[in-house]
Amino acid sequence: MIDRRTRLRRLLEIELPILFILMFALAPYLWMVLTSVKPNEAISIFPVQYLPERVTFEHYSVLLAKTSFIANLGHSLLISIGAVALGLGVSVPAAYAFSRYRFRGRKATLVLFLVINMVPVVLLIIPLFVLMRSFGLLDTHLGIVMGHATFAIPFSVWMMTSYFNALPIELDEAALVDGATRLQTIRHVVLPLAMPGIVTTGIYIFVNSWNEYLFAMMLSGQSVKTVTVALQSFIGEFTVQWGLLTAAGTLIAIPVTVLFLIIQRRLVGGLTAGAVKS
Amino acid sequence: MNRPIEPLLFLLPALLVTAAVVLFPALQTVWLGLHHYILFDPDNRSFVGLNNFVAILRDELFWISLSNSIIWVVSAVGFQFLLGLVTALLLNQTFAGRSFARALVVIPWALPSVIIGLMWTWMYDLNLGVINDLLLRSGLIQTPVAWLSQPSTALGAVVLALIWQGFPFFTVMILAGLQTIPAEQYEAAEMDGATRWQCLRYITLPALRDVIATALLLRIIWVANSLDVILVMTGGGPGYSTHTLPLYAFLKAYSSMDFGYASALSLVLTLLLLLAVAVYVRRIAREVFR
């Protein structure tokens, strides 16, 4: 539609409201980052001092030197990579089957994966704790990775099925006619073309696993603590040290923000397929 | 039709892992829900039939949590939707820096619940919080308010944090829906002298009906199940003022170690959500298997 509004009306009806909403969306984040670089004396005065007179990274150095944070980053990284590997490893073949074969129970199985995504976390977390306990998997990376598989697998199956569906089946057929085996076709024809989808799905699993708190807390103990669990325990431990807490928050938030911004455009397809949990 | 063994081989790993981490545990929840089962009291475990469920109906805390859950879902999803819709309509206009604004607005959605809890707890802080500071400066309040530690404001304060986290989801969904409306419809309406408001009322919103219904259902299910932001911000308190159903079930298991009762509670939650899940799954299945 041709916009016939005057400059002033556009400013009042579009640009200012957008500015206002963007401020609402970004302010808590910016406030966290800003707090993390303020010296303690600038944090603990009231009325609030909005801009610090001097910028400091002392909270970051204390966090990295005096707490377990670096080790927690390592645990989180390992678990997220594990969740991506497990999620993609089992879901990509399954999605290929859903996309390329017609078999009895296909729709029902695909719907099953959709329903699984809607199951309340509390319904699974209680028995998973009992299960992991009896298998000795509590407080291990594998245990938490298995917990994260509960959301990683159904999501990836749906995402990847829609990606494979977008690739014409004639490609597979041409390769098969030329004498390639099914596995060669997948390896040399389908997977390279599906790579953008695989990367997007993988990043999304990574972000969700990195962000996850309940499974990570319930299934962890003294040795395997992810960053989210560690941060929550810091809140109790270093009660009023907001500089330290916000520094930890910033370090956790930045990688997922960047990853999420990279994939967000490509997520919409999977969103409407209804597979996104958070 | 291919040989049936091939797809099965491709599916098998996903099915096995899913059976191990979802299907079997879900069945075990049913089993646990029918038992008296305190984790660290293994000698006193027994089958109690539906006793846990009868106890739930008589449990005052269950009804408090249920009513908090309803307030939580209706207010959080309602405002997420309204703000998400307004944001999407605005971001669909042309203005300088539009793609930049579209990218930035999704940031709250990317963040973990623990960080959301941390940010908002810090902003709500009684003595040093920026929210009290701004409200005092603008004269809206005379003394600082302990937003998260008084029963009358705690639930609302957590809901606001969740609205903040969730509205970008609606924005992204609705923006995608807006791209599918043909421009000719607006041009024709404009020639007939329709106002902007009429265009919104008679073209945009009807065209978005399916997208909005899908997004609302998905969000209702997700928000009704979510407990991590509340757990991090208030732990269910003060008193029971921010207890919701999933949080109550979780605390029963995590703090009281009463896995039997907690399982029964989470089954009740699942039953209550079943209708929304059924409607949602039917819609998606219809779209996908057209």
C-alpha cells in the first residue's frame, strides 16, 4: 500500500513505537552488560547511577580466576555438542525416511514426534531422575545429554523432514538410476544439499541445550555443572555481588545471542511446522 | 513403495532413543503416580491405586497452584500475543533500519531462563533496582517496592518477565504470516476507500487467523508447562503466591522427594493440557499431510 501519511504522523505512528518496543526488548540485556562493567561502588548506590564513570573488567577476572566458571563453560560446551551429535545423528536418518519413503505408520510416527514435543517437562524429569539413578548416569555428561534428547530429537525430526521435503525426490532417483547405492546417494547428493538445514537445526539444538536449566539441574551433582546451574547457585552464594553475577550472565548470553541471530530467519519454516519448544 | 525394511533401519535409532528417554519414562510416571514412593524411603513403597489423585483433589495447594497457573497462562500468553501482534504490524511497515530492528527484537527469545531470572531479579531489586529507581524518579511510587517478595506483586512481576521473553515468538510467526497476504487485496480496499483500521479488521486479521491460532495453541501449551523462570525468580514464593501446577509438581519431587505424588500431579497437568495438545496436533497434521 502506498503510504500517504505525513512525515510527522509516520514518526508518531511507526518510528517512535518501534523505538519504544526495541528499548523494551533490549533494555534488560543492556542493563545486565552495563552492570557487569561497573565498579562495585557504582553498582551499590541509590539512586541508580546509569552510566559508570569508569569501565572495569574486574568482575570478569574475578569470575574466571576465583570461581568454577571456566570449568562450567567446559561442561556446558561438552553437553551441548553431545546433544547436537545425538540429536542430529538419530534425527537426520529418521527425517530422510519420513521424507523419502512411504510406509505403514508413517503419519502416526511423525505425529508421535510432534506430541512428544508437547509433553510437560515435569512428566519426564521425575522418572528420568529415577532411571538415570539406577543406571548410574546421574552427574554425568551422558545423562544430561540424554535428558536434552527429549526435546532435541522431536524438534530435529520435524525440522529436517521439512528440509528434505523441499529437495526434489528426482535428485535421489537420478542418482539411483545412475547406479549409486542408497547410502552413496544420501552421502553425495542429499546431505550436501541439506547442509544448510542440518546446520540450522544443529545450532538450534546447541542453543537450547546451552540454555537448558531443569534437566541440567535435576540430573547434575557435584562434578558436572552446566553454566546455567552454576549461575543459579552463584545467585545464592554471592548474594549481593551483582557485578560478578551479571558478568557471568553476559558471558553465557553472548554466544547464544550470536548463534540465534544467525539462524533466526531460517527457523520460521520449522516454527510453523510447530516443532519449536522455547 | 520401497522395501519396508529400509525406512525402518533409518528410523530405528531415533525410535530407540525416544523410547528410552520419553516413552518409557512417561509410562513410569503413570506407575509412580499409582504408588506411594518417597525416593529416600525405599522400605515404605507400596501400590496405592488412585489415592494420590484423591489426595490431590483435597489438596488446597493444588487448587492454589491451578488458579495461579490459569492466571499465569492467560495473562502471559495474552500480553505476549498482543505485544507480538503490534510489533509485527509495525515491523511490516517500511522504515529505515527495518531488517536491523527485525533482528534485534528476537533477542529476548534466545536467552536462557536463568539469565532472564537474573536480569529481572536485578532490575526488580528493592534497594538498587532500576525499576524502583525509574518509578521513584517519575513519581509513580513514593517508596521502593519489593516486587518479588510480596504476595500481591510477585506473580505479576514474573509474568512481566515472561511477556518480555515470549512476545518475539509471536512477532516472528505473525511477520511470516503477513508476507503471505497479497498486496492486491490492500490496493483494492484502498481504491474502495477503506481506512487503515478497516484494512486491518477485514483483511489482515482474517488472513492471519490460522497463523494466530497455531501460535496461540503452541504458546499456551509451552507456557502452561514452563516453570524454570518462576523457579529461578521466586522459587514459588513468597508463600505460595507464585506456585503453578508444574512448579508444584517439580518441587514435590525435587524438595520433598515425594516422587509418587509429584508424578500424579504431573499426570493431572498433562490431562488438563491434553485438549489443547489434541487440537494443536490435528491442525498441524492437517496442514502437513494435505
